[in-house]
Amino acid sequence: MTLVICEKRDGIGIVRLNRPDRLNAVNTALRTELIALLSELNRDETVRAIVLTGAGDRAFSAGQDLDESVDVTPTDIPRWLNHQRAMYQAVRDLDKGCVAAVNGIAAGAGFQLTLCADLRIGHADVRLGQPEVLAGLASIVGSYLMSLYVGESANRQLSLTGELIDGRRAHAMGLLNELVARDEVMPAALREAAKMAAVPPTAMRLTKERFRLRTQPGFDEACNAVIRYHLENYASGEPQAVQRAFLARRSIRRPG
């Protein structure tokens, strides 16, 4: 199955993370496909803007696939996190406007993907946040990306508790640009993408480049730091224990 699917509509590339049975959780294969597709769309002159969303109606992305991260070894950590970094950078590197259509839960790596987009549109019942600490992992890249949108108090609350907030609170905090009815998320995202597609492309590219360059040092520092912190996390054994316990509970809940 193709893990990232694309549709082109009136000059807009609609990109869907396509693991709906796993709440569009991010694994190596999905990251690889997403990086390649975004690079291709960035080079495609017929595409003037991009909408990023999740397949199905339950999730944008529930974040890192724990089936993958539970078995990470210290040797794996730099490769794993640098690949994650490349995925976020592929969104940041887009020269065209990018709208995240947040159609359901966006947590951890999924939430961070939305924060790399230019705009985020969701409905009242979406759930967003940084639950890494609940999986035994320090919240490093996510807490940096949130700092671009919210103040220290809100950032600490979400990063240190792992709390997921609903769409109304996310909109009030500035994490969602627009709050619409559930069935209006994609139409609203397409409308905003069309506005950005109508902007002269050089002006769009240069403005986005300036935003990227202004925030790149902090992003790079966070991506380098998370490797150090996760090496210590995994050396403690906490992530493995917490994630194995979660996976065991999930297995019991599943029929058959």
C-alpha cells in the first residue's frame, strides 16, 4: 500500500498520510515516501500550493509508530532522528504555501508536522499535543516548534504533561489558524491554499525563505539536541518499558 497519496486539483497538491488503520502513525516507510513526494511537488511548476492531511476521519497523524520506536537501540537513534528531521525539513523547505488540514488527532510527530506547515485548519473535536513524555521521551523538537506559536507557560504545560487539547483551545492559543465545522476542514484548507497559490511565486518563495532562515538555527539546535536526549532516554530503559506496556494493553483491547 502507498503510505502517502497525492491528488492534484486546480494547481493544489493534496497530500494524505495513508495509514488510517494505524491513525496515520509515522514510520520509516511513510517518512521516506513523504520526503520524496514533497520534494517532487516542490519542483512541479504546475503545483502552486499544498494541503497536507491524513487519510480517514480519525487522525491527521497519531505520531511516531510505537511498534518501530519500542525496538530502537542506541545505534539506531541518530539514523532514526535524522530521518525524522528530514521529514520536518521537507515541509519547511517547501517554496509554496502549505496548509495542514487537521482532520483528527495530531500528536507528537504528527503535531510537529502541522507546526512545520504555514497554516493549520481544524475542527472543535480534533486533539493536538505533545505526548512524548508519556511515552518516556523528552519533548525537544516539539517544544521548540511550539515556541514559534505559543508562550512559555502554555509550552511547558503541553510539553511536561503530555496533555492533548481540543480544537477550541488550540485555536484560542494560536495553534490552529482557523476553526471550522468537521466537514468544512478540507474545503477551508483548499480555500486558504488557493489564496496562497494566487500569490506571485517569487514573492511566496522569498517570503517563505526568510521565515525558514530566521528559524533554522533554533530548529537545527533542537534536532541536534534531541539525539543527545534520546540516547540518555533509551539508556535509562524508560521508553522501552512504557511503550511495551502500552502496546501490550493495545493488543489486549484488539479483538482476536
